[in-house]
Amino acid sequence: MKVLYPIKLCLLMFFALCTSAAYAQTGSISGKILDDSKLPIPGASVQVDGTQKITATDNDGNYRITGLATGTYTLTAKYIGFGATKLSVTVGTGNVVLNFELKPESQNLNEVIVVGYGTQTKREVTGAIAKVSGDKLTALPTPSFEASLQGQAPGVQVTQGSGLAGSGSVIRIRGIGSISAGGDPLYVVDGIPITSDPFITGNRGAMNQNPLATINPNDIESVEILKDAGAAGIYGSRGANGVILVTTKRGKTGKPTISLSSKFGLSTYANKPTFANGPEWLQLRQEAWTNDGNTGLAPLPGGLTWAQAQQNNTDWWDILTQTGKSNDQSVSFSQGTEKIKTYVSANYSNNESFLKGNSYERYGFRTNFDIKPTNYFSTSINVGYDKGINQRVNAAWSGGIGDAMSTALPIYPVYNADGSFFSNGANPARNLGLLDWKTRNERIMAGVTMELKPFKNFSLKGSFNMDNLDVEDNIFSPAALNGSTVGSATLYPTKIFNRNFSGIATYDWQMDDKSKMTIMAGAESQVSYKNYYKDGISGGSDAPFSSNLQGLYQAMQTLAANNGLVYYAGANRDTFGSLFARINYSYDNKYYLQILARRDGSSKFGPENKYGYFPAASASWYISQEDFLKNSKVISNLKLRASYGLVGSSNFPPAQYYQQFQFSGSYNGNPVLYPTNVQNPALKWEEGRNLDLGLDFGLFNNRISGEFSYYRKITTGALLNGGISPSTGFNAGWVNVGKILNEGYELSLNTVNVQAKNFKWVTRLNVSKNFNEVLSLDQLTPDAVGGGTNDTRIAVGYPIGTNFLVRYKGVDPADGLPIWLDKNGYETKTFSLDNRVPIGKVLPDYVGGLTNTFTFKGFELNTLFTFSFGGNLYDGSAKRQLGIVTDWNIREDIADRWRKPGDIAKFPRLTMNSGTYAGLSSEWQYNSTMFLYSASFVRLREVTLAYNVPATFARKLRLQNLKLFATGMNLLTFSKYPGGDPEIARDFENPQDRNMSPNVTYLTTPQQKTFTFGLSTSF
């Protein structure tokens, strides 16, 4: 033992010396991360490439990484909204200082932009693409993620549908070129064109469905909007209305990180129309009765006497509305190595609208895996599941808040004297707590992508994706609501299946030190169809069918026994088969050229036009890289780009080119088979020829930056469902007719107004103007195509869906009767629909958004104003709310009316008889400019005050960062429209109505005003 002791002591000293030497040989890197105005960026990440060493900056932008062996390292600094920056440094035995300066993504030419079937750097992009980062989509508690695009990108007009929970938005990219075909853009999520049709289950209850509402905005990394042929042309016959690419978040290299977002909010209505109260309504009705030459008291609706009516002054709006509550929770996990990257998230939200009983509950999860076992093979797996439960209420023409604006009069009581509900007139309070109407949307989006790189610069990629949407519309009316002994239930189940396969080969060819070419070629196949019950499943029940399966089966048996159960399997089957290619060439980082082509074949197209070909070319020139501008102190970036190409739209129902037949009834005991449509073997896609010119610029070291674009789109062969010869035996049929022009300008401007040591003020402005005109329509008259029940038509020389109205001149001061203009502009007192003319501006002159961001140390204040100037709004409900006194509510602006000879007034004398106004047969025919208003408005869309907790304090809480914020949405609206909310996108009957009636409101539920409080953190 005595011999071994010195040996042990020597070994111990040796290991201690080795450890000391090893420790002495390690070094560290520290520094600051600043933005382009030299202000610190708290919470930015810094990682040593190829290692797990990663850290975040503190509130002063400082970072430090220790334990580095001697050698040369490359570090990457990142922060949301800024381009990633890489720097290399050699580490010795001490500390090395390495500072980063990050540039905003809008100025970073190496920022990665998602394009169709791939990615490009911002420098390489030759098309018109607008990028919106995911944090901008989660800033507002909108009913669905696409509504948050409003005011964020030039050339993109977003009109949020309403304040109803889960409602959708109408999005138009550089105008509208479709009449009867769908005018909405193509949505592509992680490579798969998804189901987004708001009419996928019909139009029930004056509220279109929104399949996009199930998508969790917290999972979205970015949204790219493809606007011209140079960008959207790769999608061929589906790119004419623009393409919205949604990219979900993926795992990032580094140690495990858990991110949490928690929000709670309150909501009410942003605007509301004001109506006459009970006494005022009675006074107006009596005035109309007297004006009509009658004596005594005017008769009242609802079987009420004047004594009974005078006891009531019901505020139906107050009864039906509430302060809505919202709860939104999201958590995600991210981890990555060189071999495997993982992103897993889960979310839950429950958002009540300001309407009692109306809410949208959503929960789901997402897993994205990227696996790279070797240098030549990689795969990615995406699985997303979301479930949305829309607790719906009646609205607009179907009742509810629509009744409060129409037939639920203030003289009506809620209850009778015996405590029962009043039922002799509209009483929307009866539905509260009784009507059970739920629409459940379950969505699974999943995909697998495998990429093989058999040799240098060449890759083969194969993808399979699916998008399954399961929709169940459950409506239950209890016996107490039906006034019967048994309740009634109806179920509308619809399953939509969507499959997509694609294969892509890519070769990167570095021709020399200045020339580079990338060649991509691919093939794609997609099939979609749906299974549904044509008329739903209805029957007596004491509970909703979703919880009464026995009652559901009994109802199905009863319907089947009476031939009333109609089930379609594989309905609306739609297949696409495509070939596409794209070549990108660059020279000296200054000149870029892109040529692409796509060949689409579709089951929708007739045999005479089964395949469509869509070529496009685009180019860009970095003028600022030329010697004569390279060293300019004023111009820091100047890029000229241009594109021209063909795109198409095939967003119309399948199975329209061939003759269809249906059995109905019998003749002499035999079933009758009859045709249901007109065949058209030449039916094909709409074709758009798009020209785009753009100038991207940066001045004074990018203190001022932006882009200006001009575009001209001409659509030929526009799809029209109507206007065929009566000799066919049908009133309508699908044909390719018409020529439509969209021409406009876009401007986006970013300025750094103030940059001081601790304070920064940045402004972002985007504004666009679009001119829309129908150039030809094959001799069809305006009445050949109508916008549903709205007063809009198609007329050559005017925009799509122009208002078609009789012009109202004013009131004759002598007798209070209205004065009209005939077709030739001459005054007349006889109303006639024959004097209708195209009039007004369906589309606004200018739309856009103005964002200001102020930062002071850890505080940030962000404001967003959205605006629309120059358009008109047609109020279809005002026909019965103003002028002719019926069983409807009356708006307060009727105060400006004629009462006695000599009065100069806006509205004519009150009457209860439409015949008082010569030629007017009914108030429903009162289609005139009397109800055409200015649609211009400015809205304070967002105000957010946030505070980034100092990193030193956050670390004490074992957090990487912590952000607290409060957000207000739709706090202020400036408008001259007296009828409530000037920003409308009412319920529509079909895609044609959606295209033609963008400026028509009819008892539309106003948007929400919300206050949200929350925090976000990661650890």
C-alpha cells in the first residue's frame, strides 16, 4: 500500500495538470447585436454553427458564449423580422469580441422567400411577391388568419366578413377577373393546394362557411403572396387570382426550446346602426299614415293596440349582444441537430363574439420533422390536426341580430303577460338558450417529402400530401322553440378528400465564377372529391343528432323508406395532372432571368380544350450594382424587374362540360329521366395575360426603402354561368365569354424616421389602386347576369358587378315626392326599373395600410391604420329601413325627411303605401341611388403596446425571454356611412354573387372591437 500511494498521488497531479491545461486552452466569444440604426436587439439568438452552443441577447443586446476550444468558428445571429447574419472568428485562450448588425428582412437581399415548388433569396426573385411574417398574423385576434393580412401587403385587398365568430374574409389580389368562377386566391399550405371554398357545404343561415378558420396562426412561419405571372405562373390554370403560400414552422438547430403564448380578451361591436326607439317608431308610423290621407291611429303590426305598443320600448340589440370573452393558448417545442429537427405544437382557443351564443372553439396539434440520416438523403414529415367548433346563431336575413335591424320592432315585447314568449312578430330572444346550432370542422393536413441527392448539385424530390376536411352542421330546435310536442334535428355531414402527389428534379449549374443556372422540372397530380347527403338528415328528436345516435338512425330509416335519403359518394370529383418547369439564370449578381412553363390537364375541361399551356418570363436588373451607382451615397439599392406571362383560373364546378341527367317523378308508372344542364365540350379555363413592371429601391443606406409596381391583366374567356339561348331549354349554362381588364399601381414605402440611442421610429406604408373594366360580353345585356339578390350587374365599360340603379335626384319641396332621372338624364316623378343605369364605384380607388412602430428601450408601440378611399357602398336593407314605413325598424337618419311644403330634405315624405311614389310597385323594388353611400373609411385596425422584460430578470425566472403586451383592434372608425360598419363582406349566395357584390350590405353583422392582453415567452 505504501508503494501504491506515491503512484496514485502522481496520477492525481497529472490529471489535475491536464485539466488545468485544457481549461486554460478554452476561450469565449462575446459582443452585441444591433439593428441597422445601432440600437440593441434583445432576445436575438446567437449560435455556433455545427454545435449545440446557442444563447440569447439580454435587454442591452449583449451575448456571451464560453467553453470554446481554440480554433475558427462561424456564428449565426437571428431575430424575427431581421435577416440572419453569419460571421467567422478565431478563438484563442481568452475572450474575443464579435458584434453583429442585423438588417430588416425588407432590406436583406439574402432573405429566403418561398416560391412555388421551392425557395429563392430575395436577390434572386424576379416576380412580384409580398411576404408577411407569422408574428404579424398573430398580432390581432381575427376570426381567421387571412383577415390579419389586411393592410400588410400592397395589391392585396382584404375585407373581413363580419363580427361573427369564425367568419371568413374576401381577398382580392390585384383586382377581380372572374364573373361566375371563384375569384379567391389559391391557398397552398406546405406544398398542398388546400380546400378553401366558403360554399363547400352550401349557404345556410346567412353565414358562409370558412374552412380556413381551423388553421392555427401560431403555427405559421410566413405567408408569401404571389401576384404576377412571374411568381404565380408556376401554378398555371389556378394562378390567375393570385396564390397565397403558407409555410408552417419547423424545428431549428439548437438545444430544446419551449415557447408559450397566452392571450385573454374582451370584445364588443366596432360600429352599429342607430334606430328609432318605441315612441319614435310609433310617431313615424303615424306620420306616414296621416301623409297617406288617413285619419285616426295607424294600424300596428303584431296584433298590438296602441296602448300595448306604448308600454314597450325593447332594445333588441342590447338583448342579443354581450361582452365577448376570448381565450387563446399555444405552446410549441423546437429542437434540432444536424440529423433531426423537430417542431411540435398544441393550441387551444375559445373566442366568443359580441353576439350571445356565438363562439368559435378551436384546438389542435402539429408535428413537423426533418430527418437527414446522410448527406445525400433527407425526408420531412408534416402532420397537422385541427378541430373547430362553431357555435352559430342566426344572422342577417335568417334572424338574430338581423331581426334586431329589421322586423324585431321596439314596440314588440319579449314576453307576453303570462310569461310566454311573444310570437305575433319577430322575437329573436326566443332562440337564445334554445336553438342549438353547431358546425364542427375537423381537418387533417399531412405530408411526406423525400429528397435524394445522387450526385453533386442534383436532387430528386417526391412528395405526397393530403388535406381531409370533415364538416358536420348540427341544427337542433327543441319543442319549446318549434311550438310542438317534439323537437327537430337536422344533420348535414360532408367529407372532403384532397390528395396531391408531386415529383421534382432540380439541377444547380455553376457555369463559371459569374454565371449560375438552376433548372427545375416536375410533375404533379391532384384529386379531390366529397361525400355528402344532398338534403341532409332531418327528423324529430329530443336532442341534437350528434348526441342522439338512435334518433339519427331512425330518421335515416324513415327518409330512406320514403326515398328522401340522398347520399352522394365521390361527388364533385376533380382531378389535375400537370407538368411544369422553371429555369433561373443569374450573371454577376446583377442580372437575373427566369423562364417557366406549365401544362395543366383537368377533368373540368371539355374534350376540345383538355389541356392548357401557361408560359411566363421575368427578369430583374440590380442597377445599384453597376459601377456608375456602386458608390452612391444616396442610392443604396435599385432593382428593376419585369414579367409577362399567361395564367389561368379553373375555379368552377366540375362536370359542367357534359350533359347530366337526373331521375325525378314518374310518367305512366315509369321513372322520368331529364337533363339538368347544357353540355359545352369547349368549356375551359379563364386565361389571363399579365404584364408587371416594378422598381425596388433603397435610399440613404436604406433609411428609405420600398417598391413601386405597375400591372396590367387582361382576362379572356371569362367563365359565365348564364346568358344562353332560351332555345336550349335552360336559363343558364357555363360558357367562356367576355374580356376583363385589371390595371393598377402599387406602392410600399418603409422609412426609419428617427434612430437614437434608445429610441427608434419606423413607418411602413402600402397603398394600391386598381382599375377594373368589362371590355366585352358577347352582346349580353346587364340583366343577363345578376349578383344574387343584390342590385349588381355586368355591363360593358364598367367594373364587374357594377350597381344597376335608378338615379335619385332629390325631393320635390312642394309635395315631398321623390324625383328620379330617366335613362337620358331627364327628371321624372315616375319610378321605373327601365331607368336603371350602371352607376357608382363597386371597387375603391385606393386601399392600403399605414403602420408606425415606436421602440424605446424594452417598450414597443405599434399602430396600424387601414383605409379605403373612393368607392361606394349599397345598403340593400335601407330600402325598408328608410322612406316607406312597413313592419321594419327605421334608422335615425330618416330625421332628414320632408314634412311640409317648402322643406329641403334628403328623404321624401313618409308613406305606408309604396304606390304613393308613382311607378313603385313594392319597397323591394326600390333599387335606387338613394341608398348608395360613400364607402371611404379610415380604421384604427391595431394598437399594440408591448414590453420586453430585461433578459437578466427573465433568466432569474429561468426564461430565455418574456414579452408582455396589450392589443386593441378596430378601436376607431372614421366614415360618413350612417348605417353602421362601412367595411362589409356580406353573406353571399354563390361565387358569382361574391364577385359581383363586394360593396353590398344587407343586415350585415358589424366587425368586432377587441381588447387583448397576453404574454409570450420561451425557455
